[in-house]
Amino acid sequence: MTGPSGPDAATNEHGFRVTVTDARRAMAYLVAPEADDYIAIMAVLEASVTDMTPAEVASALREASTPLNSDTVETRLDQLRDWTAASARTDTSRILRYADLMARNWRWTATPAGRQVQRFYTTVLAATPTMREIPLSSLNRVVASLEHLALTMPADAMVPDAAEAAEHIGRLFTSHDDLDMALVGAEDTLATLADRFDLDDAATAELKQLLVEYATRIAGELESGSARAHRALLALQPSFAALADSAVAASDARALIDRGALTASRGGRRSDWFQLLAWCDPMSGRAARFAMRLVRALPGMHANLRRLHASSATATGRARALQLARACADPRFGPAVFLAAVGDHPWRKLYGEADDDELMRAPSWWDGPPVEVPDLLRAVGRTGARGRAGAARDHAAARAEVAARRAARRARHAAAVREVLAAAPGAELSDGAARVALAALLAAARIRAAGPRRDRRSAQRDGLACTLFRVPGHVGLVRAPTWKVWLPGRAVVFHAVGTRVAAPQMTAPDPDARAGIRLVREDTA
């Protein structure tokens, strides 16, 4: 927000300039040089339900361990008003004389923009924000309201009871806002909980178990709840316009909404309902994406925990070296431990490259460049977090190749089925078509003839149906380039799935459990 001053620019005592003239000025106090004072004052104003005098603000700041005198508070309040984060109103109860009318009898409060900025700072930007629990009760209210509306909505898409419908619509969108706000960023916060390095082995295992159980339960509840809500919304979809109109009609500000002075709350516009329908989509909605990202975060969480165990365990060489270093720091036994550990081992000189290229010789180890050792490593022997898990590998090319292979395989299979259906009985088939025909033939041969039509057995395999008729004296034949299949006493008919074929003449009941098949290779026939 700093920059060259213009006609609308405001400069404070430290030269901090704000050149923007729109609503972004309300955020200037977060980056001003006196940001701590402004944030503390805005916290007092935002928490108060009544307007406050500068003296009351100063008293509240002292109670919050942020003391500021009244003059400084007044200066900061004036600057906040210039940045549209706070506003002042005259306190008429203190006007008793003309002098009181001209004095600064102001009571201060935070503007709506200032309140939103302060809440954004405290909930998002402040250090170590704590994630709220996923409100499953809000999800239950969303589902219950939608199912009630879907149950009571008649077929003519007219709202039977506008007051009751408006109450359920308000409860629906209020609960949805609460649920949506909790879901945004919750999966990232849950995943980063595993990066805590202040846990021992037992606590780490317990935290992992708690996270997995919580994530699994939340994902299941969201999946089932969003599916029920999506079904109810699909039933209500023809009535979205009527529901939006009923929400506006039940509002006390209907006249202002009709004139365009106010915007209807959520549920008062048809687009709100379509957005809610997309939010509850069980395949691509926010709840589905949340559950999917949460499940995908669990392997990364497990990898982080394994790295944590590997870096803190005593089995690695690095951990043993750090333990030796801590033992050598003991003022009484440290020298003895050091000599016993490294006294009999050869040493190598460490080499450090100097920045000055004109030096005639390499600098000594003592004069070499220093190495910055992190505080955490010196204190507890840990180097801190090892970073987040790497991004998932992009398998798009492999998936495309697999999809192409599957499409080619399906095309070859469809061509083989067409060849079998078009071939005459006993005609020679290509190798691929003969294999498809043999698979359907074996499936039919395993079927036992039963029911009123005991002269046939029929089955289908991979889109091709085969029926074997019992015909005494007839020999069925399936021919491939290198082999043949003989079926004594049976006629073979291949046909499309779902169709019936006419039986040949002179059929007889088939008493065999399985049809006999003789496979003959072409070179031995």
C-alpha cells in the first residue's frame, strides 16, 4: 500500500502512505508500522457491543496487557477512521454546554469492513490458527431441511406453506455456510498436524491413530450426507425459482430487495440453489473433494511420521553422533568420553573454500567460512521439520496409454464378435474370433440343461451368446487356423446377447451334466 503520494493519499507520522481509495484502505492498519497498536485497538472495538470512548478503549487495552495512553489512542483512532476501519459518533448524552458541542465527544466503533478485516486477521492470519471441528450437526440440519422441503413440495412446484418453507430455507443456508466455512482448508490443517516435532513415539502413534479415525468418520458422514442432500435437491430442482421467491417474500426487507437497495440473503436467488446442488454433488462437490483430499493426505501423513521416527530414533548414525556430542558437553565426563570415542581414530582436515580468489593458499580450518547451526539442532539435536511430502507424480501419460490400450482391446473384441456372428456354421474363423467363440462355447458347455427346454444349454461371455442344442447324429464344429473343436451330438449356434434362436429339427433332451468337447490341433488332425 505504500507508494508515491497522490491527491487522495494519506501519510501518517512515520511516512506510511496509503494510495488506494477503495475498500482496501480498511486493511492498511495490518501492515502499518504501528500495526500492533492498531490491531489491539481494533480487537477492543470489534469485541465491544457498544461504542467506546478513547478512555474506555485505553482502559480495555491496559486490561489486555497492551497499555497505551489516551492521546496515543485518539491518534490511532483518527488514523483508523481515515482508513475506514473505525467510525466515530457524537455522544449526545455528554453535551450540556456549547463547549461540549464543539469538543470531541465521540464514541468509537469498528466499521463493518473493519470488523471483517479484524476477524480475517484473527482467524486466518494470526499465528497458529486452530482449525474448528467439522460441524456434522450442520450437515444433519442441511439434510433434514432439504428432505423436509422435498417431501412437502407438491408436483406443481408451488410452495404450500411459505412461512414454513422460508424457515427451513434460512436454517438450510445458515447451516450450509457454517459447514462450508469449516471445510475450507480443514484438510490441510489436519495433514499438517503430523508435522509436530514435540511428540515422543507414543504420542506420535496416538496422534496418528486419532487423525485416521477422525478423518475416516468425517469422510463417511460427509459422503452419506451429501448424497442424501443431492437426491433431495434433484427432487426440488423444478421448484428452485418458487423456493427463492418464497424466501424473498418472507423477508422483512422485501421492498428494499425488490428495489435493488439490498441483496437477498442466500436462498433468495435461483443461482444459490444451483450452487448448493453443485456443492452437494457426490462426485465433484466440495464434500466429495474434501473426503478425497483427506484420504490422499493420509499416506503423506504416514510418510512424515516415519521420517519423524527415523530422525529421532537412536538407530541411525546421525542420532548416535548427536548423542556423542551431547555426552561430550558434560563438564565432568565429557573430555574422557571424547578421548575414548575418537582418540584412536585418524582425522581428516575439513576444507572450506574462501570467497577471495586472490589468496595464495587455502585458508586454515579455523579461518574457514563459518557454518550456521540451527538453534533447534544445538538445543535438542533435531534439525526441525523435513518439509512437506512431495507432490503426487503425474500419471496422466500412463493413464492415457492404458486407456488407449483398453480402447484398442475393446475394438478388437467387438470386431471378433461381429466376425463370429457373421460366419456360417463350421466356417473357419480368425484366431482372435475363434478364441472369443471358444470362451462363449465353454461357458455354455458348463451349463446344465434344465426346465421345460431340456434340449439346449445357453450362456454368454463378453458380449457373445452361445446355445448348444442336443441333436443326435449331428457334430458341431468350431474352426480356428490351428485348432478345431468337435461337439458330438450337438449343434452350435452363436448369437447376440438377449436374442433367442430357433431350435433345429430333431432335437432331444440333454441328459449330460456337461457337454462333451474334443479339441484337435490342426497339425495332428
